[in-house]
Amino acid sequence: MGDLFSPEPDGVEPSGEDLTNRPLADQLRPRSLDEVIGQQHLLGPEGTLRRMIASGRLGSLILWGPPGTGKTTVARLLADQIGYKFEQISAVFSGVADLKKAFEKARGERMAGKRTLLFVDEIHRFNRAQQDGFLPVMEDGTVVLVGATTENPSFELNAALLSRSQVLRFESLSLEDLEALAKRAEAKTGEQLPLDDDARAMLLTLADGDGRALLGLVEEVMASARPGEVLDKASLLTVVQRRAPIYDKAQDGHYNLISALHKTIRGSDPNAALYYFARMLEAGEDPLFLARRLIRMSVEDIGLADPQALQQAIAARDAYQMLGSPEGELALAQVVVYLALAPKSNAVYTAFKSAMKVARDTGSPMPPMVILNAPTKLMGKQGYGAGYIYDHDTPEAFSGQEYFPEKIGRQDFYRPVERGFERDLAKRLEYFTRLREKKRGEER
């Protein structure tokens, strides 16, 4: 299927007969930026791209967003709007030789007084060396580069390329945008979608913010429905194949959703946590990956505020391994709710990071001789273990000895919060701190 909004190359318009045989997405391509549905933060009266157009100058851009949101269309229309020659290549099908040809063609256009907008689809597919190849032609003005990517540019594009470009975020189309697109399709075809209200709402949801996908679904429904038939939700699902949510387990969608799950559990919202947990399962995420992440959350964000959290998370993982899908997923859902409602503390997490920093920064100082064993006579003569007090021999089972190396001095890493079980731990810590100070005073 062609691009959702892309016009015919070189401004050639198909005949009326040809047009009706083309996919609906091609038939509905906008002729101007005003006709593009969505992306009002970029194309509205105060949008970023509108301001660029008003200035008459266009810098290099990276258009970042999900498929079917109009990135290719906007690039084409931008070139038309400011009078640039539009050239398009795809990183999926192009190599170094294709880039050189595009650059040479742009140099020829420049000598003829015409600037070139070079649109690179899926620009993240180019390797680092190929991305660096754009830098000279960007800097000398041979081309204005507009790259499109569905992946996070911070991870996929060279820093040098990013520093010379402005990143513009394209958003998934809202339900309102999709409804407007559906109405535009009905007006173009002269037919009403044969759906009741609930089925129509479901159709918009199935598109998952992708305008091109919606138009494909519209075509399927119009082609499949019998004369006079009005489909309900159940009938709709028998007509169209359910479209999987946009979710690549190795890419940005994966990290966005696991981040959302983690933060909703940290934020003590079990309902939102269950939603993101369910979304990941629905998209095909490995439940054992989720189990591992839940175990991590139990120690990072709950810790000793509820020591049962770790046990619950491990038990849920074991239950899933025993039961498998789909029965075992309920055990994971249970621990999602448990962790979300547990008292929260990152005191151990923070203490561990602080201890690691001190360990890195202070090298390898010798522990106090008093707590070192003396397995040989020579070591005993040198003072290893001399004066060590066996804590269980004291009335409180606490000697109050100093265990930090003298070079470092006493450190305070662990600071329990006043929530959950850590309130009791805070009392114990305070007790031993006072007792240690008392013992030191008696030694003096």
C-alpha cells in the first residue's frame, strides 16, 4: 500500500479511472499541509513547521513517530511549500552508491539554482558510517536532510547527525483524528461504513493510531459487508483480521511499556499497572521477562519496607514456570497488584549505590586489623585479630567495634524510611547507633 498521504511522484496526477483502482490511502492523499489530519503541534497556526515555512528557510529535520502518522507526506508537502526539489530514498533498499547518486543530483540542482530536500525513510537503518556520510552535504548546503524514523533517534542516530538536525515528534493519530479520516473516506467513496456505533468505535481502536492501517480496515469492511448489512462488534472481528498493537520487543515500544509498568507500580497505582502489564502480554511479551522485572521492582522500589515483596515476586515467577500460560499469568498479575499496593522504599537501593561509589572512589584500604583473622603465627605477631571482641560475649550481643577502614572512616549509607517494616528497622538502627556511641564513650 502506498504512503497514507503521499502525492503522485513529480506532480503527475492519475486519471479518474486509475484513481478508483488505487488503494484508498493513495486516493485520500492531501494536496496541502492544511489537509493533513493530526500533528497540530507541528502544523497548527503556531506549530513548529508553520513557523519554519513562514521564515522561508528549512533546516535539516528528523521526523520521529509511529507508522501511518504522515511523516512522508509532510516531508513532500514541505518541499512543495517552500519550492525545494524533493528526492526520496529508503535506507532499507539503498546503499552508498545510491547516496552518492542522490548527492550528485542535488549538486547539479544547486548549480541550477534549485535546492534539494532529501527525504530518507527509515534513516535509522543506515549504519554509523553511512550516517556520517550525510554530514558534508548537510554542512555545505547541498541538501536539506529530512529523515524519518520509527525508532528513538537518541539510540539509533549518530550524535553528529542529531546535532545538525531538529527532531520533531509525530504522534499517533487520536480517535478524533481517525474518525475524521474515516469520514473523509466515506465522502470519497460515497458509501457509509456498514457498522453500528460500537463496531465503528472498535474499528478506530483497531487502527491503533495508524491512519494508513485505518484506511486498509475501511477497505476490508466495505468490500466484505453484504448489501444492507450492518456489522456489530462481533461481526466486525470476523471480517477483519485483528491488527497487533505496535510493539517491537527489541525496540522503543518495549522499553516504553516496561518503563510505564515500573513507574505505575512505583506510583502505587494497581489499576494502571495491570493495564500496562496486560498490554505487554497482549503484544506477545515473554511472561518470564515480566517476572524478572517484577522481582527487580520488589527490591528497588519496595525493599525492606515490605520484605515479603521479594518473596511474593519470586513465588509468582515459580508459579508461572509451573503452570505456564495462560494460567500462570494470573500469578504474575497478583504480584503486580501486591507490589503496587506495598509500602515503598528505595533506601536499600540508594544505600547500595552510595556504597558502590565509595568502594570505587577509595581504592583498597586495609580493613581494621582487629577484625582480620590470624591463621598463622606470623600474622598473629603482626597484630591480626588482636583485641577483637566476640559480640555474643557481650550483654547486648553488640561490641560496638569500628569495622570501616581507618582511611575511610565511618559511613552512613542506609537510611530507612518511616513506611512499612522499615519503621521497625529505623528503630533498630537508632538503638545500635546509640549503643555504639555509649560503648565508644566507655572506651575513652
